[in-house]
Amino acid sequence: MAFIRKARELDFHIQDTRALLALRTAGDACADVRRIAKRHLEQVRAKLRKAIEAERKLSEAVERCTGEGPASACTVLCALETSHAD
């Protein structure tokens, strides 16, 4: 259970967790484990970059917002309306 708990903490998908569990008893499987972990690390890094960019954009919009005036002039709403989908 500790293995599964740790895999969940590291945000591994259930399929990858199952694969890693199966590979624990495989003979020469370190390369396969590394491949799964490397792919997951790339996904984590991509999410992190996206979160950092979202934080930057939101922080800028909040900083520019005076909290006064009509909603149509709100910098936060304007930032949401002009954001491009990824």
C-alpha cells in the first residue's frame, strides 16, 4: 500500500502505477520503469509550466485591477475574455 500511496502522491496515473507494480518483480525492467517515470516527469513539468504561466497572467490582471468601476472595464474579466485556449 505504501507504494501505491507514494505513486498517488507523485500523481502517477493508475495505469502507470499498475505497470510499475508489475515491473517490480520483473527481471531486467529498470529501462521500462525509467521510460514510464520519464514520461510522467515530462507531463508534470508541462503542468508546472502551464500553472506558472496561469499564475503570472492572473497576478498581472489582479495587480492592474482597481476593484472599482464597471465590470466591463475590469482587467480580470478582460484578461479572461482575451485569453487563448491551449
